[in-house]
Amino acid sequence: MKPDGWLGVELRHLAALQAVAREGSFGGAAVALGYSQSAVSQQIAALERIVGERLVERPGGPRPVSLTDAGKLLLGHAEGIVARLEAAQADLAAYSEGSAGTLRVGTYQSVGARVLPRVMLEFAAAWPLVSIQLTESTDDAELLGLVERGELDLTFVMLPLDDGPFDTRMLMEDPYVLLVRPDSPLAGSKNPPSLKEIAAVPLIGYRQCRSIHAVEERFRGTGLEPHIVFRSDDNTTIQGMVAAGVGSALVPRLTVETRDDSVLALPVDARVPPREIGIAWHKDRYHAPAARAFVAVAERVCEELQAELEGRPALVA
């Protein structure tokens, strides 16, 4: 087959391959795509002729169809191509909407509780015709995947990021504190707990938080192994477990409910790196004016919040 024969591959062919792989039958793919079953069969047959490989195993009868190894290989490329088209569609929708429409933002628990409400209030006052659609996850890799596919315009993240098609803006540093009960021996010390003292007590940790895993590796780099007795990604659960005496917890300061007098938040050894909160967007996609404005508001709010937490005046114009 000549290389330019691949120019005959159409998006509908790739969409049919995706649907057959997902549904396990030509009939199911037809329903999902709104085509007739014969149309799906014709599209798969045309794709197989163009690429010169059998892509789908057709066992006949009630048994589900499946992709051949060649089909699975092509499917990986098809998914990327369809995702780029969906991103292009999202770009054009954002472009045509201008200063109106919907801005889709990803967030995670502590940002949603402490940062996002203030950002949304300020943003809504300046951009009243733009609605915010929020998606929350405990895993910022999931949120970045949504940005890459064009399903989110922006997402709050923890920096630094792994390699990917993203631009980012640093918003604030969120230092770790040690949550303890008021009767903890560590609560009466004049100095911040050392790494050795923290590693010696039972600890409650996060499951999926990338920054706490970096903190735990910092302990291991000094020859200490944190004694984790329980893990949760819910900040309220972690603080409640500390109050119940299950253990202490290394948590970012923004996650702490300061009105809870059943626990104390102690500053910790300077060798424990702070969590870096940022915001990310797709570097190759259209960055709408509303999205740029949202980033600017997030920067101002985070500067003000960090100044409040540190007891200093905010350096915001």
C-alpha cells in the first residue's frame, strides 16, 4: 500500500473502530453512533482495506467481536485523533462565546474549600455572563487528562507537573503542619517537631496526594520511615482521626479547619517542603479571555490568602 493511501482514512472510520471496541458488537456500536449496523460494518471494512490489515475479529453468532492486535494498535492512535478533534470543537465554542458561556474548571478538596469560593465571588462580579462548571477529583492527573481532552478549560493542580501539553501559573505555597491533639507531648515543645520526632509517632496520611508522597520520600532520604497507620483523602476524616487519638497527621495548612479546638496545628521542620498550588491549561489550545481573567483572579486571591496566613500585608495591585 502506498503511504498516501492513508489519506482515505476518515474520522467516521476511527469513530466506528472506537465504538466497536467499546461496545463489543457492531449492533451496539451502531446504536451508540446513531448509524445502521450495516453502515458500521462498511466503515470498518473500508478502514481495513485502507490500512491493509484485519482490525476486527468477527466470531459470528452471539459471541462479542474483538479487536486484533493491529486493531488495538490503531485504536490507540484513533483515540488521540478523536480527542484532538474534541479539543478543537471546545476551542471554537470558547472562541464563539467570547465573554459569555461556560468556563470549565477542575479543582480538589482543599482548594475547593478555601480558595475557590473567593475566586468565584470576585470572578462573577467582573464576568457575570460566564458560568463556572466545576469538576472535583482527588487526583490531579485525572483533572489534567480532562484538560488535555478539552473537557476542562483550566484546573487547579499541585506543582511541579510531569511533562505534558500544559502551561501553568504558580499561585501560592501551602506549608505543611503537624496536626496533634492538645494533650500530645509535641504540643508543649518550644521548637517545631523534627523529622525524627514526627517519624516516631503514628501518622495519618493521604492516599493519592502527590505532595505528601514527596514529603514521605524526604523522610526516607534521611533514613527515617514514617509510621503511617491510616490513609484517607478526606480532610475532615483525617482531622477527626487526629482528634480521636488515632494518630497525628502531616497536612497542608489550607486543609485545616481552624475552628476545631480538638486539634492543634504545629509548624514543622523546615526540611518538609511546602505544597505548591498552581493552575494549568492546555498550551496548544485557545485560551479565552474569561479563562485568562480567571487565572488573574486566582493569583490575586491566593496572594491575599497567603498574606493572611502569614500575617503580612498582601502585595496585590
